[in-house]
Amino acid sequence: MSDYESFLYDSHAFAETHPDRLGTLGRLFGMETAPPDGCRVLELGCGLAGNLVPWGALYPKSEFVGVDLSRRQIEVGQADVDALGLTNVRLFASDIMQITPELGPFDYIVCHGVFSWVPEAVRERILAICRVHLAPQGVAYISYNTHPGWRIRGMIRDILRRHVKPGDAKLKIHQGRELISFLTAHLPAGKSRAAAWMKEELDLIQRMSDAYLLYEHLVDENTPFWFTEFVERAGKVGLQYLGDADFSSMTAWPYGEQATAQLDALTNNLLETEQYLDYLGMRFFRRTLLCRQEVDLNRHFEGRCLDGCWLAPRFARVGPGEIRVRGDIPIDISDPLVDAVLDIILCYPAGIYLDRLLTLGAEQIEGETTPEQLAAVQTTLLELYAMDAVELGRHRRPWIPVVDTRPRTPSFARRYASMSGSVTTLKHRNVTVDLLDRAILLRLDGRHIDDIYTAIWRDLTHQRLEVSLKGAPVTGRDQVIALVDEKLERFAQVGLLMAPGTVDVGHLDLDEEEPDQSP
Ligand SMILES: C[S@@+](CC[C@H](N)C(=O)[O-])C[C@H]1O[C@@H](n2cnc3c(N)ncnc32)[C@H](O)[C@@H]1O
């Protein structure tokens, strides 16, 4: 019996596996990819189906198929599918080795957190399935641990595995955490750089979930691959490297112009260049996109690749003509039109389509803007995308960053809130929620905001919920209103509030609330 039967993995949604993300990347490279609301997606090793359930609710015209060896995990995922009444998500408790061609072609195949962690025969099968099941313009996403970073991180795994004795999952986790606590308490971080590095890594692992510790560091199988080695293996079965799920990781920009020039001199081979970038970044994890060998890819990007895309900000404005990305990397913006366009992007956290963006940008600038100027802006925006300053997509993002009088959260977020302290947002990420968050999320079904205040107030007065503010219990209705408003603001920022007109076919019947008997 696999450990996953007795100790379930965490349920997660991964934004980088989203069909819109994969499809947008494919289109940048010249492919004719399918839209998220008209595609077939296969997920290998789907775990609890945390990726597929939200997509099923939001894209009823698409079909989502998940396969996982663990019967128990599939049962949990199926319970979510059933609770939401989704008819377009099919989950199978099956070995990847048993998948047969009848499943048909898929526009997207996702295999996250599986490839490094399964035996060699299963790895071979994963690549073969991608070859057989990818539609002609399909994109496969496979993540895996990679060198050189994992070579160092794997040292900690070796130490933990030497300490942990065979036994059940909980015991192994207990022993693992025990050793981590011992090491972090006594490593001479102030005296040795190696010890300081190790302590930092162990602190990170200590903050991760039990499931992560177990399945990354304590299980038997965990094989890292060099990037070029992985691509070569894929090539042997007729698949080619499309790109990385993080487009910005494919260039040397974070290391500066000199590094870029020197790297060009070291190698002019695309794959080797990325391999060298892995040395610079000490990369330990990769999310590689593949497509069929016969697809004719375009690797000469032009601004017009952005036609039809929306853009959302990933930068911070520091001052006029200057932004920062990834927290601390400064980028100077010399063109006033680009600077104006960036200010507009900042006003649209959920994204703005390029044509509207350019129209608004042109209105901000005195005098006529020529088509050449707008084309140049598009080119700069593409460069900014490669610098991780903006996010791109093609399909409208379904969340709004503001709270209206009838706030709605998607059906799957309400379902997850009813079950656990981690919910999936409309950005397709997980956020941690406390009891008050959960009580509010359950009520975000389109009812008026006053009724939400009342429901939470009722929870408090009926002692179904305890909430404190600065250490003192909340007792007044005004306090409840202020707290709920604060929570709703956070939901708006993290992407838990649905934009008007969003399709969500999930239905959730939660128990009727008790009638209000409070004075
Ligand atoms: C680390 S979990 C990742 C789950 C999910 N993809 C995620 O990233 O959250 C690995 C998953 O692969 C599944 N798995 C392992 N070997 C498998 C096989 N031969 N066939 C199908 N699923 C398998 C496990 O049951 C487990 O759910």
C-alpha cells in the first residue's frame, strides 16, 4: 500500500499549471492552443484533484480527467466533485501504467510533483502518455527536481532518511521533525557559512506541511534530473521543449547585462543556455513545458505576440520612470508612454486587455500617438513580461479586486471553506483561512452584505463562533461589521471575489442556518 493511502497529500491548486497559462505560453511560441473554456485536460497524479475541481466549476464546456494511484485521495476529490455537482470532471483511481489510448487526445496534460517521485518505469510511461495523448497543438507540463540545486538540497534529505526508521507516516514525520529541531537549535550558523545555509534550509522545511516533509524528504523515491537530460529523454519519445512555465526564468535578465553577454559567448545553444542559467540560479525545481516534436515553434518573439492578451501587474512603482520587480530588482522606464501604460496596469490588478490598455495609454499622452509608438510599447511590454514585471493571459480573469454589495465567492471556495483551512482562489492559488474567514466565505453566495453581517453576528451570539479583537472577545455588532469588512477587503485582494457575469456551474447545498432568534 502506498503512503498516500494512509497519509493524504495536501490539496493544492497550482497557478502555473492553469490551461490559460499553458495556452498563452504556447501561443507566444506560435502554437494554436485551446482556450480554457473549450479544452480537454488530463492530470497525471492529480492527488485530491485540487487543480481540476476549480477548473471544472469555471469552465463547463471543458473536460477534466484526473488519474491517481491512491484510491483514498481520489475518493476525497470525488466527494468535492459530487458535492459541487460537476459533470465535466472525471477522476480515476488508477496506476499511470494502466492508462490506455481510449482516454483520447488532450489539449493539456499536467503532471505536477510526480515525475521525480515515481519509479523509472512510471517516468517513462508519463513521457509516453504525453506523446500518445497530446493533441497536435497540445501542451504538456511536467515538474521535477533538478540539478544543481537539488544536489545540495538532497543532502538534507539524505541526513533525514538516515535518521528516520521504517514505520508509519506519522512516526516518520515525528522523527524527521525531531532531527530538524535538534539541528536548527545547535548548528553553529554564526561560525560556518555551510551551517548557516543548512539552518536556513531546515527552517524552511520546518515551516512546510507534514505531507511535504514526508513526500519530498522521507519517501524512497526522489530522483533529480539535469534540465538537458530531461529534455533529451523527452526528445527520445517524440516530444520537444516548448519553454518553462515561468517564462522569465528562460532569460539571464536578473543577473544583468554583463552576465547575459558572457553567457551568449559561452554557449549559443538554447538548451545549454537554460542549463547554465540553472547553475546561476542554483535551480532545484523545474516546470517544463513540452509539445509534439513536429510542432513548428517560433522563438523570435515580437511585440505582436501580445495581441489578444491581458496584462496584470507584478511590479511595484518606486517613482516616475522606475519600477521594481521581485521585491528588489530595479527597472528604469525611459519612455513616458510606457510609464503611463504601467500606471494603468497598476489600476487593474485582475488584468486589462492589451487593446484597451493601449487606448487608455494613448489618451494619457499629449498629442497623437503613432502606430509605431504603440508597437514599440508592445515590444517593451513583452520585455517586461520576460522580466517578470507583468503577468499575461488570454482568457478573462474571473475575479474582482473590489467588494460590492453582493459579494460572491466561487462554489469551490465555499466547499473548501466548509471542509478545511485552505481554500482555492480565482487566481488558482491556495490561501490559508481562519474560522472567521471560513464562516464569511460560506455566506458569499450573492446575498446582500447586510445579510452577511447578520449571519456572522448570529454565529457569535449563538456561540457557533468566537472572535476576538486585540485579545478581547468581540461583542458588538459594529465590531462585527468592521471585522467582516476587513476580511472582505483581503478576499478581494487575494482573488476570492468573483467578477459579475462569471460562469460557475458548481452548486453547493449547505445546511440552512438556524433562524435568527437573537434580539
Ligand atoms: C507528491 S503527490 C502530488 C499530487 C499533486 N499532483 C500535487 O502536486 O499536489 C504525488 C501523487 O502521485 C501519485 N502517484 C504516484 N505514483 C503513481 C502512479 N504510478 N500512478 C498514478 N498516480 C501515482 C500519488 O498517489 C500522489 O497523489
